[in-house]
Amino acid sequence: MNIQTVGVVGAGVMGIGVAQDLAQTDHQVILIDISEDILDKAKHEIRNNIRFQGFFKKSVGEVSQRHRQETPDGIIEKIEFSTNYKILENADFVVENVTEKWDIKREVYPLLDSICPADCVFSANTSAIPITRIASVTKRADKVLGIHFMNPVPMKPMVEMIRGYHTSELTIETSKKVLAQMGKECIIVNDSPGFVSNRVLMLTINEAVFLLQDQVATAEDIDKIFKSCFGHKMGPLETADLIGLDTILFSIEVLYENFNDSKYRPCSLLKKMVDAGLHGRKSGKGFYVYQ
């Protein structure tokens, strides 16, 4: 299957990154969200991200060598911004990035199912929601899988691919092809809430917030221990700010709900910060302040 047009549903931090990366690797992209204001902001963010990519390359990681060296306008021209799902009727592949709330996601997939071509693959870019559950609300369970992109998407060459109960080998191979076109590799894991990366990472971040709440150490010192002692590029609280504290909270709540295990109980400080709008980098303030 030749993948030409890719739909990206959800123009938040991850959706913006996926759309940009696809456009920079010569795909035609359809970016969908619920309002023109959100899409205008996404276009602005993509333009800025491309403009400052040289800075990000030095401070965060290497940009894929498959990225075409085009102007921001040239990349933007490859992306169609729309609130109308109907234009996905010609999509070869869809990456869904909507909010990590099951009540929201389960409304999106039947809509996609009714519009997209029968052979179109649905990839859920989710942090924690089980892929088999997502597939259950479609009529193409064999064509649904998880692709957990890492943030910032254009800088990260590896993804976590999640095989749902019904996911076919053809779907896996098609998705590998799309990722290869983006200059990315994948590690395939089986379906379980949080998969591998976030089942470990969300516990680590949540416990780091508990340490801050209990005044065991400052945010700076918690992160410094992980960077200086273990060689991590970022500490857990810096990572939380990058991902978004609201996304962290949604993800840990999904784990708590699915496993019914008290080790996944969200820290009350995390809840308080999300309620206060302190979502990290995207809001300008989280555990740290951003200009």
C-alpha cells in the first residue's frame, strides 16, 4: 500500500508534532481539530517549530535526515487545516491524537470509521488507553494499532508500536512503512494500559511529584539527581512539563482506573496544578517557568 495522504486528528502538542514531521518527510497531511482558532494556533506553532528547528536540534536531539530542507511556508503548504472530518475520505492512514479521555476518543473512531476508506489504517497516538478497547468501537479492528510517538515528535527517531488483540500483520507492516518514510524505527509491544514506556514513566513522574509535595527535595534537585546520577537528559519533572501536566494526570488516571492499584493514585499536588492551569511548557508554567 502506497501511503500518500495522512490524516492527523487533534492539533495539540502531539498532533502538531506529527503533522509537521509528516509534512517534512514529503507526505500530504490533513490536520483536523474542532475549531479554526485551534488550527490557526497549530499553523503558527508549526511555522515557529520549523524556524527554530536548528536550536532544537542542538538542545533536544537530532532531526531525521529524511526531513526536507524547505522553508516554513513550503512545509505548511503540504498541510491542509480543517474542522471537517469529511475530507479524510481519501486518507490512506490516520494518526489520532485527541485528549487522553476515553469519553472523547470513543466518539472519534466511529466517525472516522464511517468516512475513511475501508483499507485505511487507524493509529492511536495514546499514552495509556488500551488499543483493543479503541478498536472495539470500529468495524476494522484488524486495522487499528497504537503508535506512541515521543515528544518532540520531529526530534525522536523511535516510537513504541502497540499491537491490539485483532491487529493484523498487514497493519503492522503498513505502519512500519509509514514510520520508515518518516525516518523512524519502532519497538513492538503487546497491548496493556500504559504499554511499556508510560506504565513506567507515569509512575516515576507521579512519585517525583509526591517527593516535591512532601518537601523531600526541590524540583531542581529531584531533576538534577536523575540527570547527574543516572545520565538522563531530563529529570522527571522537566519531562512532565514537556509532556504537559494535564496529559500526565489523564494518563495516570487511566492506569489507576484500569489496574485498580493504589500505586497509580495521582498525587494531589499534580491535580491541584492541573486545576490551576499550570500545564508546563505549553502554558508557560509548570514545575518551572518558561518565557
